[in-house]
Amino acid sequence: MSGLEASATEFRLSAGVFRFLRDNFQHAPSVDMQSPVVGLLLKLMQCQARECVVQQTLMKMDNRRQSTPGDDDVMRCVELAQECSTVCNVRPTLT
């Protein structure tokens, strides 16, 4: 497992913890544990995980650029475009 894969996994796990807190903490003992704050942190962790996936895809494309382009390159471009689209759809909900 590469460093980016491990980072993406850890960010996803963190998002899961924040989701649990948001869904199960009815009476927050402090402002930073209130549902809107925890929801923001949840989305932030999800975006960080997606950014790791984007960076990993870009690195794979850079590594393959030295060889002859093939079907894998087209699929990686499609994956990258889908990932960027997902990030763009999530980003407006953070503000």
C-alpha cells in the first residue's frame, strides 16, 4: 500500500468516526461537537480522501507518460474527470 492509499484509507476512517459522532451525539458538551461542526469535519475528511485519490491517479499518469499511451491512460483520465466532478459537487456544500 502506498502512502497516498494509506492516507486515503485513514481519511475515510476519520470520516466514519465523524459520521458516528454526528449521528449519535444528541447533546454536544461543547460547540466543536455540535452537529454542523462535526458535519463539516466529516465532509473535509471525505474531500481529503478524494484528493489523495486524485493525486495518486495523477502520479500513475505521470509514471506511464514515459511509455506509449494506451487504453489504461484513457481510463485513468476518465477516473480523474469523475473524481474532479465529485469534488466539484461536494465543494459548494462546504460553504
